[in-house]
Amino acid sequence: MNQEERQELVKYRITKARDTLNEIELHIENKLWNTAVNRLYYACYYAVIALLIDKDIHAQTHSGVRQMFGLHFVKAGLIDKESGKF
């Protein structure tokens, strides 16, 4: 994947994260707590995927995404531990 393709994918994932985040308020208003939490998880997941893609860090699974985020951003001190746990 070249730099332009990678940036388009990052843009797509950030848009997906924002769109998913925007769904949460509606779920909360309707007291759909589990769905709201699920949407929050996926909004974060899509944002972290965008970050990893931007830095050319590869992960194939959800746990791989968490592991690479922890290794390259939390452990490296770029993201504080509390935010990383979130």
C-alpha cells in the first residue's frame, strides 16, 4: 500500500470512528446501554486502527490491535496508561 492509499484508509477509519461515536447519544437516549458501550468500543477501535495504519503498524485481530497500541503508544509513553486502559 502506498502513502496515498494509506492516508485514504486512515481518513476512512477516522470517519467510521466519528460516525460510530455519533450513534452513542441516540442509544443512551433510548436506554440501550449495551449498544452504547458497544458503539463506544468500536469508535475507539476504529480510531486506533487509523493510528496504526498511519504509522504503518500491522495487526490482524482485535487483540493484535490492542497489543500493538499498547506496545507502540502506551509503553512508549505517547499515551498515558489510564487512557490506554480506556
